[in-house]
Amino acid sequence: MAPRVSITWRVHAPLLAKVKAAAHRRSLSVQAYASDALWRAVQSDLAPLDASDAIWLGEDLSRLEELPPFDWGPGGPPAAKPITYAPGFGFTIASRMP
């Protein structure tokens, strides 16, 4: 079973109609269909670790603060999205569209 995640997004009407039809054909709610599709997409993107990943993960990072700060460029670090934690539910990411 996929972990529960709460995401809010806006979908163009033609795409929403296709999602509703696909969910109906599978006797699923739109939310369940979208959650399942998102879960499958994430799983397909998760590749096994390669040698460089394994080396990096095995490194001693106890002296990380001695390294120079990362240069994010003129835009600075990317904007973060606020998260909350609800016991028994998990983390929720607040997603706002401009």
C-alpha cells in the first residue's frame, strides 16, 4: 500500500475529464486513481543505487560544516514548501499555485 500524501493541485478540465473516466472504468475514486498513478510514476523513477551513490552514502559527513557553503547562484536557494506532521497520518506538504 502506498504511503498517504495530501497534495492539492489544479487540473485543466480536459485532463480532469479523462482522469474521471479512467477512474470510473476501474471503479475507483478520482483521488484513489490519481494516488495510484502518482505512486506508480514515483516507483518507476526510483532506480537502484549505482556505485557513486553507494560511495556518497557511505561517506563520513561529521565534518560537513567545514566545507564552504553551497553556491545557489543569484536566485538563492529554491523556495521551500511548508510541511506539517499529523500523528497517525504522516507528513502533509502544503502546495499552493500562484
